[in-house]
Amino acid sequence: MDDRVWKNVSIVLGVVCAALIGIAGALMIVGNPGGSTPSDGADSSQIANATTPPPASHRPSVVPSGSASITPTPSSSAVVGNAAPATIEFQGMQLDPEKTSGASARTFTFTSDGKGPVTVAVTKTSAGASTRLCLKVGTGKFACKVGTLPNFLTAQADGPHDLWTVTLIGYGNTKPTVNVTFTWPAVAPQMTLSHGRLQGSTTTGVPESLNGFSAVFKPRAAGVLNVQASWTVITADIDVTLLDATTPPAVTVDDRLFKGVTYINPAYTYNVDPTKTYLIKLRNKSADSGKPDLTTQIAFP
């Protein structure tokens, strides 16, 4: 074979190699699309008094140990479509003082869908107390604020799905009773509370603020409210009450008693109306015993 033939063969082989390299590069790009890095939106100029994350013993776990695991509610039971702002407010929840032995931070986790503002705010508190409020997104670091009514109002979800973790604990030796409000973009909103308390307030001296939870929400569409809950230590009679809180006074629309249980079984469900605002309450109707640790998930359309 003469030199001209070898030259032509070399040119063809070079073109084929270049094409194969280009295809491989394209496949790598398709296989690893990347994405934007979530931002917790915590402006360092807004951090008041404390930027240190909660002590290790106060850090959250999405589902702490309990009698039953909380499983995500299928999205088919709620809104299907584009994300829209969802809001829920937990009311009258007493926090542990962070300097008390065995204290646990009330921990909330939720997932945002797509882009949009995420806000967390303590909107009401008992007199003479302060709250340490911490927030992080994904595996990032906690940003914390300490104050009477701490908040994060500038966080931004940049999706497609960001996991947010919020912790609240009484600052120093204080034990505030607080209302805390969350707003985030979601297709099918689910809020998980970990390290709540389920003490029996029928016992003298135990406040209702340490017994389960009260949460207010407004559905964005017709669909099913789904509430799951489990707890440690005890078997108890648990009352779940749903009230129409659209206009005061709130009126009970459903009330169910789960007798002698270690978790809600089956999950509490109720068809809700988007023209109404609801208050959901969960209470331990038994005598106080053992400071049970409560995990609950609330999903709504």
C-alpha cells in the first residue's frame, strides 16, 4: 500500500475517533445534568446572637425511633400539578430549655418543589422567654437566630426538590410556648414533626402545650388530609380532632379516639374543602407517663 493510501486511512480513523469522543462527551453531560445549589437564604447580617448550630443532642432526625415508622403519604392523595405556596402554623407548642438535661429540639422537616420563597417565623411566644431557631437546606450547615420572635424570611428554594430542616429550642434556661409558621412551594405538602411531646395533660400540672400538637392550615384544593403519628414509651388513648376554623369560634367537624395504641392505625384521613381553614389537634387522653417522644406527619392538598 503506497503512502497516499496510508494517509487517507489515517485521516478517516482520525475523523472516527473525534466523532466517538464527541458522542461520549454528550452522553456524560446527559447522564449528569447537575442542577442549582440550594440556598438557605440566611443573610449573615440577619443572624442575631447565635450562628452556632444546635448541640449534637438537639440535632434532628427525620424519623426518630418510635413504635411505628412514619411513611411518606402518596402524592395522589393531594394536589397533582404545579407547585404552589403551602402554609401551616403550629400553635401553642412548648419548647424544652436547651440547658436542661435531656432536652430535645422540636424538629420540622419538609420538601420544597421547584423555585420560590421559603419562610419560617415564630409569630407568638410566651412572656420572658427566647427561642433558638435554626434552619438548613439539604446537607448544608445550620443558620441560627435567637430572639423573642426569630424568623427566616429571605430563604429561596431553587429545586427541583430541596429538603429543609428547622429546629426550635428554648434559649438558655427558658421554655417558651410558641406559634411557628411555615410557607414553602409544594405540589403535595407534607410536614414532619420530630421530637414533639405527648404528655398526658389530664395529669395535674402538665400543660396542654406539651401534649401533642395543634396545627392550622388551608387546603389549596379539594383532597384528603392525612395524619400519621407514632411515639415512644407508652400505650395511650389518643384523640384526633378536626375543626373548621374559617371563622371564629372554631367548630368541630370530626373527632376520633384511638384507644390503647402505640401509633395511629390506620392513619387519620378526612376530605377537606379549599374554601375553609382547618385546625387539627392530636392529644394524649391518658394520664401523664414517661415523657413520650412524638413523631407526626401532616399531608394536605
